Amino acid sequence: MSEILRVGLDVGSTTVKIVILDEKDNILYSKYQRHYSDIRKTIYDVLTEAFSKYEACEASVNVTGSGGMLVAKWLDLPFVQEVVASTEAVERLIPETSVVIELGGEDAKIIYLENPVEQRMNGTCAGGTGAFIDQMAILLKTDASGLNELAKKHTTIYPIAARCGVFAKTDIQPLLNEGAAKEDIAASVFQSVVNQTISGLACGRRITGNVAFLGGPLNYLSELRRRFIETLGLRDEEVIFPVNSHLFVALGAAYASECRNRADGLRKIYRLSDIRAKLPEILTVESDEIGRLQPLFQNDEELEAFRKRHSAAKAPRGDIREYQGNCYLGIDAGSTTTKAVVIGENDEILYSWYASNFGSPFHSALKILNDIYRLLPEHAKIAFSAVTGYGEGLIKTALGIDIGEIETIAHYKAAEKFLPGVDFILDIGGQDMKCLKIKDGVIQSIMLNEACSSGCGSFIEAFATSLAIDVTEFAAEALKAKKPVDLGSRCTVFMNSRVKQAQKEGASVADISAGLSYSVIRNALTKVIKIKTPEEMGKKLIVQGGTFYNDAILRCFEIISEREAVRPDIAGLMGAYGCALIAKNEFHERGDSAATTLLNPEEALHIKTEIRKVRCGKCTNNCLLTINQFSDGKIFVSGNRCEKGDASHRTSAGKETRDRLNLFRYKYGRLFEFYKPLAAEDAPKGEIGLPRALNLYENYPFWFT
């Protein structure tokens, strides 16, 4: 009688794992492969490759994993719950285990095997899992393995929220903008995963005894394991890290395929050639549990008319290499990108820059400045400069930018230039979203997204990366969608499950991309702006921000809002363009007194920065300060929650000084030294006395006028 094999197939949220065992528990074949949400194609490829070597064999088969139930249904195979499969493998291979910690793509589990037996698992939120780590790696412009290499060189751990990838970005982006080392952030991301797992799943129950670490993230990321071990205080003999820890659930499924786990006591045997023959069917099976939306365009003519209409709003251009006279620099140091514009006296754009800041706003801005100086001809000069955005404080200090401006004003100035009388501006950036309502040239209201960045540029980029597709190609696919998927407008991490479900049902990349575009605009209009009727948006609408370079996003806005909007050809540069306009106006208003403090070409070429971390220790907050020390003696301090730690209380060497601002002395001086009373001969009505008591004297300026 020929040998009967055992096959375990684990279809996870991000990967597919398969194990084929012989009767002596030897692994004949194994594979661990990411499916990038294309589960059907990956299952087809993995099983075709695996079964081609054992096509003539018979085997008992079990399917498991978060995506396994549909696969089992398609192929008419038995399904086993993944906790059962995992426990089966642990009891066979590492029976000395007391607690199992298992992390997957979108799930996290703690299984207690002693006193009493209990299993804890995350719910719908994938915070603190492999998908969360992937999102954080994207933010640092690397992958999970790159994050692991960075973490090996860390010196400091920062507090980072891991309950949601979006909240974590809120913690990480300021650290990047303030110059924190990527190595420290990488280790902090792993620590946040540990904190989320222990606090969110253990919920106070102690993790003691022999602890086994299972799952792909814990198998491939040594620094993540290290953070668990150090946090739990485990001794070497208490750490169990078995061979093939990433395949344990698939191994357990293979073991569970034996008859002793079946209610009827029988072991069901399949010919692998029969299963292989069914594989083409899974590429065509359809399901419609997820709702569908109308296509973005009904035909090519409608698309062409849309593109023609939106190609009209163009900024005037010039060539910086041929320009002569004063020019003006505007920089928008955004959350994930740095934008810059240089304009001439006629507001024409002489130079522009739009690129990722790669986690270092300072180096990105310095590179731009050096590039401008390289192109600037002898008879042209930067007369004045302005900066806005997340990195405003750092860039203003480092490069000597003349003025800083808040983002809303910069964006409004640029929008007014393109569309005089504009009454509604929607700006969607990398992690922020702003809506401005204007009436008679005055900003009436400003609405911004708060902690959540779902529906922003990074939201789309994260999904494109998870599907292993370039974000530009991903956006272009949406225009071809026939049946866009209705994904709602929920959080990025929650929406992952709907994307996975749509993929299982056969939704194309185009349908998913278009569905995400709808979600971005729904999130903007219903959660941020809270629009009840289209009329509330007025008649003159401008959309801007890098996200609106995506034609699908713009089209979805027009469909949902029932309005036609103007998209400038510099939609992603509007903040920088507005800053350049402000710099020009400020220069002319100051007249002869205007003199730029911007670094000259020689200074820009040689400036360096040194970053160090210190604990403030001046109050109970004991903030961890990031001190950027520049080679020209200037410093920039971030991370402080009060004035005691800021740069004004430090010397050029970054050391603390005791010369702090006395607010009471300043107040008295501002009141009584600034406002000079009339001379007696110029005051025919006499003199009024005002008591310096009970803060009545604070009204002195009103009496004075």
C-alpha cells in the first residue's frame, strides 16, 4: 500500500503557507508566500507547484487560516480553525510550552496552555500585527526586514500607539519631522507591537513559564522577538523559538487531518491530482457579498472630456536659469513630502520641487536649497523666503527662512491666485486634510482631520504597496473599473478586511482602487467637512494637495459632491506657491528694511546637524527632548511639552541657561513702558488714576487710547 501524505494549507490575511508531511512527520515540501491580496492566483500557483511533485499520491488535507474557509468551500476540502491547528502543532512539537504568542499578518493570539487553558485573539482591528509593521515600514521608506535592521542600532525607545496604524503615524511623523533617528523609531514600532499584544490580549494575566514565539513576523524579525523577551523579562531557557515557527499553523492543520480529530473517526483521503484538476475553477468563481458602485466613467469620451476640462488651470512658468532680478522662495515641509517653489516678480514659477522627505525634512529642504543655488544665475537672487507645514519650525531655524506662515493662509493665497473669489478649498495631503470656507475674501471656517489619516494620500499609498503595485499605476487602474467595490469610509486597518473579502470574491485591482477613491472622498465629506447638502460648498471650488493628482479621487469628488471643481496643475505645490507669494508681498511691504536671513550658497553647502536626545528633568513630565544642533551655532529643540525645555532656554551649545522669560516683568513693561501718557500741557481734561490692584491695570491700554 502506498504512503498516505498529510497536507496543511494555511491561507492567512497576507500570506499562504503549505506543508506536506509523510507518515513519519518529515516535511517533504513547504512554502511561505505573500499573496498581496490576490488569494486566488496565489493559491493556484502554490498548490500547482506543490502538487506537481506528488500528483500521483494520496493525502488527507486540511485548510485553515482567516482566508481558508472560502478556499475550503471552493475546493470542497475540510476546514479547521487556526487556533485548533496551532495548538495541535504546539502539543506535538513543543509540549513544554506554557504560553504561545503568535503574530500573523492581521491577527495576534496569546494561547495559555496551563492553569487554566485559554486563548485570546484580536478582533477586527489589525493594530499591532504584521500589517501594522508593514504600514510603519512604508512610512520609513523601507520594508519589514529593513525595519528590523534599523532597530538593531537603536539607542532610544519612544512611546508609539500600536492600537491603530493611523494613530501610530500621528506619533511617528512628528518624530521624523523633528529629526529623530530612524533606528530609534524602528525599535519603538516593535516595542509598540509588544505593548499592544501584552496589554490588549493578556489584559493583566501574567505571561510566565516557557513562552513560544510563532508566526511570520516573529520568525523573520529578530528585533521584535528581542523586544518581547526583554519586556517579559524571560530567561534564555524560557524562550522557545522552534524551527519553522512561521509554518506552525499549516503543520497543525496537517496533523489535524488525521482521523483522530474527525467526529466520525474516519480519515478522508484525496488524490492530489483531483484537487489540482479543480484549481482552474477558483480563478473564475464569483461572489457578491460586497456591494458595488457606479463606474467613474461610462465611456472613453467622458474620460477625455474630464481630462480636457482639468488641464485648463495652469500656473505661469519661467526658467530660473535665464531669470534676472529678485525671486522668492516658498517651502512646504509636509508630513511625508517636501515641496518648494521659486517665483519671479510676475508670480511665474521659475523652479519647483515635489518629492518625499524620506523621513528627514531638514536634509530634504537643504537639498532643495543647494539645487536652487546651483541653477540660480549671477544676476538673480532670492530676496525673501517663507515656510509652512509640519516641519516649519525646524526648517525656519536650520535654513534661516525669513518668515513662517500657517498652512491654511498659504493654501488660501495660492487658491485665490488661481480662482479669484474662491469660496471653498479642499486640500488632501499625505496625512492631513483641510477644508476652508471663504466669504468675501475672509476665511470663515477651517476644518481639519484630527487623529485619523484614513482618506489621505498615505491611505492610498499603503494599499497600493500592500498590493505590490506602484501608486501611480494603482491610481490609473481605478479609471478602468467596471464595478467599483463599496468599501465604506472606515479606518485604514478596518478596511483591510473588506479589501481582502473583495479580493476573495474576485474583485479586480481596478475595482478596489476605484472603491478606495470613493472612500477617500466619503471620508472627507462626511467625517471631516460634515457636508449635509452640496449647496453648502458654494459655487467656486478648488481642490488641491498631492492626493488630487489622482484623477480617480478628483472624479469621485465631483460625483459625490455633485459639483465641478478647479484643480490647478500645481495641486501638490499650492502650499509652497502660497508661501512664495507671501514672501514676495512681505518683501515689498517692508521696502528698504527687507533683508533676507536665508543661508547663502556657501553656508548652505557646508551646514551640518547633530542630533541628540536628553531628558529635560525640569518638571514632572520629564520630556525626552530632541536637540538639533547646527554647525552655525543655532539649535532647534522639539519634544518639550512646556516652555522649560525649549530652545530659548539653551545656549548655542544646547546647554540649559537660567535666563528664562519672566512673564510678569514682560507684562508690566508692555503695559506701562510701551504706552506713554500725554504730557500735562497736552491733557487739558486732567489726569485719571487707575489702581494697580485686582488686575484692573490690565485695562490700561483701553484707557490710554
